[in-house]
Amino acid sequence: AAPVRLADYSPWPFALPAIHLAVDIRPGDVLVTSRLDLEPRGGAEALQLRGVDLEICSIKLNGDDVAGDDYSYRDQLLTIHSPPSKPFVLETCCRIDPYNNSSLEGLYVSGGLLSTQCEAEGFRRITFHPDRPDVLSRWTVRIEASRASCPVLLSNGNAISEEELTDGRHAVTWKDPFPKPSYLFALVAGELREIRDLYTTASGRAVTLRLHVEEGDEPYSTHAMESLKRSMAWDEQVYQLEYDLDEYNIVAVRHFNMGAMENKSLNIFNSKLVLADAETATDAELERIESVIAHEYFHNWSGNRITCRDWFQLSLKEGLTVFRDQSFTADLHSAAVKRIEDVAMLRNTQFREDAGPTAHPVKPAEYQAIDNFYTTTIYEKGAELIRMLHTLLGQERFMRGMATYVSRFDGTAATTEDFVQSIVDGAAQDGQPLGFDSERFKRWYHQAGTPELTVQRQWDAVKGELTLELRQSTPPTPGQTEKQPLVLPIAVALVGEKGRIGEEQLLVMDGDQASLTLQGDPGSAAPALSLLRRFSAPVNVQLEQSLQESLQLLAHDDDPFSRWDAGQRLARQVLLARASGEPDATVEAALIQALRQRLNAFDGGGGQDLAVLLALPGTAELEALQNPVDPPALYAARREWIAELGRQLADPLNQLLDVCRGEWPQAWPAGQGGRSLTGLAWSWLAAAGDAEARNQALEAVSGPSMTLARAALRALQPMEVDERDLALDRFYQRWQDKPVILDAWFALEASAPRTDGLQRVQALLEHPRFDPLAPNSLRAVLGGFTANVPVFHAIDGSGYRFMADQIAAVDRRNPITASRMAKVFSRWSSYGVDRQSAMRQAIDQLAAGELSSNTAEVVAMLRT
Ligand code: DPP
Ligand code: ZN
């Protein structure tokens, strides 16, 4: 199929102010009658509507049947050849089969529950519609079903009527007063338990909050409900944005392709992102749930009230909403820890994407399947662009920009240019110069790849001046060889032996080169350079830094990110040296000494900061620095280094365990630092052969904290010890009836590095508790398998072949999930020759079979 191109955008030649849907749910199928009020806007000869797998029962125009010659339905397109030139009503009736829909797009069944997923292009599987985000309508939806099987019938907006019908059937009609595109439509029908709460908005409007879960899951809903209320309050306080309807519904669904979906007033969530308490979810999961609840809630303004003109603008809503949810988490918890976690994630996922065959701009120029572009580039890099605007403008000016954006575009479908322009126009209302070139800034949206910032410096001891020479360049990415300079906000400061010297400066670089002089202390030794503080721009830095300088930053920098980054740099050095077979004893000794000081200084409280400081760099980050990449060598280096840390730091780690124990029972968010550090100490000590640590960990698996139980499993899982198998077995026995929790067990089993790893993964796929239709379970087992470095990367290619077979099998049921999994092969050209050719063969093997268009697009990208 021909790709869709941004350059080809043109508005739809009709307006569609109102839609009436009637959805008749029957035991074997569903009848969908749709009435579209259409208004030609001139220029259209034919009316074209999208439709996938729809069986037409009737088509009527202004009440009369449309004759067979007057329309056609082929290639997923319904064409009415000569529609009237005046406003008219098109009524279609179609039969669909949600009971055999394993794609989890459109209307489908999950565990007896009927629910929908329409973003991006699922609505065309429900009825005929233009199914593009710039067509906004007011919707009325009547749902009819048997009361016995579907007592709960939900859609967007407010319930305006309920009907009791004959034969045990009933109907509910919903009306959404806000115009919305089809991707925000939602419908849920089934048997659900409701948890109800109330929120009063800043202006005094009462909003009924309802969470809908399966029977038995009611006790696990409190965290999600509280998170929702915190999100509503935060958006009022920080963005002055209030909720706009009388009800807000969240439904938990077990089979779901994404994390959650922001349908207007009827969010649908992957159940793992709703159901949680301290006994069933880890601290990290609780925070993630809180942030996803917030994310979907924040979409009500950044996505729903102002939506995207077309799917090339996806980051308009996603980048902005990620930025908003990041700020929310930073405000509620530790801003420093949140920033560090977000940067670690960006470097390990988005930078990796930028460096591979699926690299694409935040605003792609073309696509085959938009589902393949729900990526870390659109989301997390998109959020970094907003963050840079915020850094460049400051809070007050940025917020004025946001207010301008909302007032200009509320109720419409906008573009990323509209957004940037609103931000700068709003900011400039104070009459001050902007401080950067906004046209140049917009390049960030179109240019793929991670810029490289190369920094050289000269220290003038007499004057006490450090002069920096900076250069930027962006490596070529597929289809984009020429790159332009970007606007980079670069926060810098000098750090001496007693901390920061002078003020932080913000250099705004927008050409290939720039220079900057920083004032230090005359007559002293060169101070350490604290560069890219808070990670003020998403770039890779090339700067030679001595061990001494990194240690100084690690000890004295007042920017927590920069401190952390200095420690990470040393850890990367240690791990890469070990992976190459030549450990660097000097750096190792210095790093261990620095960590020992940190551990000794810890006396409880703020443990989360220490935990992130101690965490080792991610695999993807290390791989980016290795050529050729040797994953098993990196894996072994990491395991050996952890064991070394456990041996060398045994005393302070044992003291740490004593200090932290008091925090174990504290309710999240309290106590999370102590629990994180406990897990880290278990992992390091166990790797060093400490039987007492293994024992403590084993006990925690049966204890009251899921955070500690999972930390214990992570500590034991990489080792060939009895406690590992005991721990995994106890966890299984305890949670076998809770699929959401059991997925964690599947992931741990699949990633356990055993000699018979491949056979074990095969057995997991046939395990009676494994649900091949649940993307969570597939990701647990197959994602766990690809994290099983020695087994997945076996030099004979057996792991790669196995994975290719599995992706092909998943693709037949669920193309969206399969095409995401196929990206696991994206680094093939970076490995040594043997792995390279084995992985390439696996990709070719995949390409040779019959693939969905989603997966075919990804595989084609991998092969170019
Ligand atoms: N539901 C997904 C998200 O919120 C896609 N919109 O990011
Ligand atoms: Zn989103």
C-alpha cells in the first residue's frame, strides 16, 4: 500500500456535525446503525468513508435505500458516488463480530466484557466513518443488550435515558456535548462492579467519579481513585484547567494493546494500570499507575478538547501530555528522582530508537501504519521538546503560552506548529525578546536523530576563566542524511571542591558552533564542568572528563542530575572495560570508594536519591558505546561487577539493611527509598554469595510488601541457587489466581538465565495460566525472553529464530502487538558478524511469511 504523507493533507470535504449510533448487542454478533448528518463543503464529487470487516445490512440516504450502482465498498472504502450538494443524512446498518476479534482494535470481547479501542484507526471496524481526527462531531449513542449478560452499558458523555425492554433486554443512551473525533469514541458493555466517588472542581462543579472493575477486584481500586482526584486538583492548580462534564468513568480491561486510553469521559485502562495496593503492586507500579491515571486525565484538555489535525501531529497531544504527567509526578514526589528516571529511560529507549533503522522525527513525514508510531520518540522525545521550550521561556512565560494555546484552539484539531506558535506568542506578550529563534526551534519536530554535542575547553588559571567551544551535529538517520543545527538550551556551571562556583548559565546554542566563558576562581586548579544540568537538552555529550573531575561532580555538584550522571559515567566506564576483558582497577577502586562514602553517610530518609545514584546504567546505553555490541559480554560484566560491589561493600550494605528495615512497613509513597535500597543490597550481597541475604530475600516473597517480594525475586533470579527456585515457586503458588500479578512471574521465569532457557520459555507459552490473547502475558513471556541475554543472544541464532516464529504467530492474532515486538531486532547491524548474520536471517525468515501491514512496515524498516 502507498504510504500516507504529511504533505498530502487536505481537509475532509464534508462537515459531520452530529452522529447518532445505535449499537444492538446480540449473542452472536452486534448490529451497528449509524446516522451521519453530513454537510458538503464544496469540492467533493464522491463521499468516501472507511470501513474494515463490516457486513452491510443497509445504506440509506435521506431515508431512501441507496441502489447498488450508486455506491461501492472495496479496499476498506465505502464510496457514495454522487452525494447531494446540500446537507443530507446517511444511515448505514452493519453487522460486526466482536466475539472473534483478537486484534483488540474496534469492538472486541475481553473476558466476557465488550469494549472498544479506537485510537488510532479502530473506529472503522465498528461502522462506516471518515475516521480521521480532524472530523469532530457531537455524538449520541444508544446501546441495547441483554440485562443478564450486560447490566452495565457505558459510552462517552452523560447518560440521558434508560429503557427497560422486552425479553430481558435494556438500553442506555449517552450524549456527549463536546465535539470529538472518532478515535475518542468508547463503548463498554458487560458485568462490572462500580466504585464511586465524588470530586468538586475549583469552580464548585460536582463530578461523579466511577471506576468499573470485575467482581472481586473492588478492594484494589482505592489507589487509582485517589490518583484521579490528585490529578484533577493538580491540573486546576498548575494549568487552571478544570474538568468539564458531570461524570468521569474508568474501566479496567484485561486484554488491551496499550497502557490506557483517554476516550472522552470513559477512559479504558489495561487492568494492570488500575488494580493495585501495596500487597499486590510495587512502589514503582503504584507511581506508574498514578502517572498514567494523570496522563489520561490530562488528555481531557491536551488531546480531547484540543485534538490533532492528523496523525502526523500525534506528539501534539502525547509529547505535551507526557510533559504534563512528568511535571505532576515531579511535584508530588521527588523532582530530582523523577528527572533522573526519565533521562535514564530516554537514553535507553529513545536514543536507541534514534540510532537504529526505525528512527523517525517527532513529526514523521510519512507512514504505512500509524500504530507503529506510538513510539518513545513521539512520546518521550516529544516531551523533551516541550521541556526545552519551558527551559527557554521559564515557568511564567511558558504558562502564558499554554493559556494562549488553549484559548486559540479549544474545540479544534491543531498542529504542532500551532502549538509552538501559541507558546511563543503567549510568552512574548510581556514585550521581552523571546531569547531564541522559534522557527529554528521547530526543526526539532522534523529532524530525526540524537544530536551530538562536542565540547572542548580551556582553563585560564590567571584570569580564572573557563572557555568552552561547543559544536553540534546530528548523525544521519534512515532517509534523512542532511541535518541542520537545532536550538539547544545548555545549562552549565562550574563546581569546585566546595560546591558550585558562581551562577548557573543557560547557553542557547542555535548554530553549528558556539563558545562561552565561565568565571571561576583565579589562581586555582581547573574547576569541574557541570554540563547539561537537569539534562537541559536531549543530546549525547562528547566531553573528555578525568576520573578526578567525575568524582568531584559526584561529590559536590548541587544539580542532582549532574551528580547522578557523573556516577553513571564512571559505572559505564567500569562495565565497558570489564566487558572488553580489561577491567580498569583505578576507576573501580575510586568508584567503590565514592559509593562507600555515600553508603556510610546514609542514615535513613531520602533513600530514593541514594537508590538511583547506586543503580547501574541500562543495557541499551552501554550497547551504544560498544562496537561491535556483545550483549552476553555486557551481561556477564554487569553480573561480575554487582558481585564485586557486594563483596567490597558488604559491611556498609549490611548496615544499610538495618537502617532500611524500619521503612519496610511504611505506606507508599513513604518508605519507598528504604525498600529500594533493601532490594539493591539483597541483589549485590546475594551476587557476592551472601547466604543471609538470600535467606532474607526468600522470606520477603511471602511477606506483605510486593515491592520487597519482587526485589527479592530480582536479586535471586539471575543465580543458580536453591533459593531462586523456591522463591519463584512460592510466588507462583501465592498469586496463581491473579493474572495481573502472575505476569510478573512469567517475565521473571522467561528471563531467568538457565541452560535450558529456550525449552522453558516454550513450556511457559503452553502453561495453563498463560493467556496468549493478553498482550500483557505475551509481553511478559516474550519480552522476558528477549531480556534473557545469554539465551536470546545464543551464538547459534536459536533464540532469534524462536523469536521470529513467535512474532509471526502473534501477528496472525494481533498485528499491533506483533509489530512492536518485531523492533527487538532493530540493533542487528551493531552485533559481531555471527550474531549479525543470525539475526538478519531471523528477520528474513519473518519477512518471508505472510505479515500484517503493521508488521510488514517494521520488518521493511529493519531490512533497509
Ligand atoms: N492511550 C494512549 C495514551 O494515552 C494513546 N493515546 O498515550
Ligand atoms: Zn497519551
